[in-house]
Amino acid sequence: MSFGSIVLLLSIVVFAAIVWWAYAPRFKKTHEKDGMIPFLDSKNHPPESFSKTSGKGGDSQTTEKSKS
């Protein structure tokens, strides 16, 4: 097998793995939840992942409040 054939087969395997990951039923809830992130109101309802991080997101909200 030549190098090009190995790269082609590896690319097909990686593509198949990504497609499986994207459409696997066990990841459906996670993908639906992540897909709603752009529609969340960050001031009233921050995403759970942002509220768990310390120092990120909260600092910008306090500076916005102090400006007004």
C-alpha cells in the first residue's frame, strides 16, 4: 500500500467516526442543548457551562453594571 492509500483509508475512518458521533442517539440531548446556546438570554439565563467557570462572564457583567 502506498502512502496515499493509507491516508485515504485513514480519512474515511475519521469521517465515519465523526458522522457516527454527530448522529449517535445517545448524544442527541447534548447536541440539542448546545444548539440552543445562541438563543439564550445571557443576562437573565446564562448557560450552565458559563456559570460553573470562575471569573469568566461574571466580571463583564459587573463592569457593565458599574458603568451605568
